[in-house]
Amino acid sequence: MSKVILKNIIKDFDKNRIINNITLNIEDKEFHILVGPSGCGKSTILRLIAGLENITSGEIYIDDNLVNNEEPKNRDIAFVFQSYALYPHMTVFENIAFPLKMKKMDKKEIGKKVLEVAKTLNIEYLLNRKPKQLSGGQRQRVALGRAIVRKPKVFLLDEPLSNLDAKLRVEMRASIKKLHKEIDTTFIYVTHDQIEALTMGDKISVINNGEIMQTDTPDEIFYNPKNKFTAGFIGSYPMNFIDVDIKDNTILLNNSIFSLPFNYDKNNITIGFRPCQTIDNNENIIKIKTKINFIEVLGDEKLLYFEINGQKCTLKGKFDYNQNENFILKLNTLSFYYFNSNTGERIYY
């Protein structure tokens, strides 16, 4: 088992609360993503699990063992950093072998294990090179190899792909996911890239201001967000939000009247819809007159920028419109999300 449990974790730096009462269960062999904007506390959570930072209060369990007072070396975890953290004076072989050498393992056994890991990562031809002779992707594979060779209970990865170019990030995403299945242990992976989160994770925890906004599968996070923050953060283009006033349970969107599909006793609400929304029938459609302020060409698709009730929105798809052109926006009201304008919580009906 490689289960990780956080119970009521609080972390304060001086008088600032960085992690605010987080509870999280990460199952054995799960690929769990911590995603959120820079400074939200996700890397701090990883460092608390590793023992590189002390918690202010709460409990951390690895394999049902309380590890609050355990030294990092005794927690049986491997940490892969954003900066690779390779020893520049050592060869690839020596970098991967280093943790085994510290355990005073037999040289023949070390050689066998290093070669095995290098073949898994397709870097056996690099074993005699120094880090400065490697590309970014190759260095990241070496850092992964140094972690894998120890066969730890838990892998902690802190934005390991952020220093790579876009094409290589896509390749490495697939490589790390494949690696997870091959070595069959628990991965906890920190990123600010929601595409990485959606494509790699078995479960995702969305973090904001030191709190977990939602923990769920990628599909549930995308299609069933529990709050405005999660809805706006997850998605290749942010969800559109329109704060509107309510009168007699109806809403005015530019020049179109729209009735809420439920009774609501407050005088304002936030409507959300995704830029990739498509219209596949003529039922429950509202038509909104607006004007295209700007167009971005995305190859075979375009991103249209416009306003509804004076608030900026976008729509993504295959369009034949020009900038500054008036157009009729068609929206399917059944695909709308509704949020409490004050709390940001999702309204279900």
C-alpha cells in the first residue's frame, strides 16, 4: 500500500496562513494532481508530505503510519523537482546511482538497477554523459530515473515539465503517465497547467488560497464543477461568467429575455457557459445580439471576443465572421451553469 492521507492540515508562515485546514485521501497507486494558480499552496502541500516543511497542525499518514515527526529520508518518498536538481559533475549513470550508493548497495547490483531504469526511460545511451550535455527532456528523464531507482512508496513531482517547450511537454506527459502504469505506485503531481491535470490525473484536487475547492475525476471536474473558481480555472479557455440581475425570475441578456429554469429568491446570479459550447438543436435556444470586438485565429477554429451585458466573453469554433461585425449569438440554456454571485458556489436544480 502507498496511501497518503492528510487530515486537517494547517501551515502558517509567520502570521500568514498558507494551507488552511486541508483534508485529502490519496489512494494506493493513484495518479493524483494538485492544480491551481501560482502561490495557491500546492507546492507547499507537496513539501509537507515530503517532510521538507513542518506542518503547523494536523496529521499526515503514509501507509497508515503517522509521519509528522519522521525525517524526509525515513518517509520512503521520492521528490522530482522542477529544476531537475542533478549533480553537474556526475554522469547520468552516477546521478541515477547516487541514492543506491548512499544505501551502500553492492556495485554490481547498482549497475543492474541503473541499467534497468535507464532502459525503462529510454536513456541507456546517455549514461556516460554529464547533465550539461543533455536536453531539457533528457535531464528530466534522468531526474525521474534517480527517483525510480529507489522504488519508493510515493512519488512527488513538483511542476516537472514547466521548463520544457510545448511539444516536449506533450511527449513527457505521455511518458510520465506510461511510467506510472509500469511502476504501479502512487504519484502526487503538482502543476498550474490545467491541460496537464485533465490529461494525466486519475483524480484532481483544485487548490486556491490554500484550500481545496474540489477533488474529483477529470470528467467531473470539467463537466460538474462545484464552484465558480473550479469552473473558471479548468478548461482550455476559461468559462464565460455573466453577473446579472433577476426580476420576476427573468434575466435580460443584452436585448434578450431569459427565464431561469428554477425559482430563485435573490436579486442577482452568475451565469456560466464554456467558449466551446455548440448548438445541436433548436430547443432551449436564446439569441443574443452582440458585436465581435476581436478575433483570434487558432488554425481551423477561431476565438471570438464580444460582450454580453457589458461583460467580456469568448466563443470558440469554426466561424465566418469579421472583426467589428454584428452577429447573433445562439446559446443553449440547458448548458448554462449557475452560481451564487456572492459565494461562488454552484446552484443545482
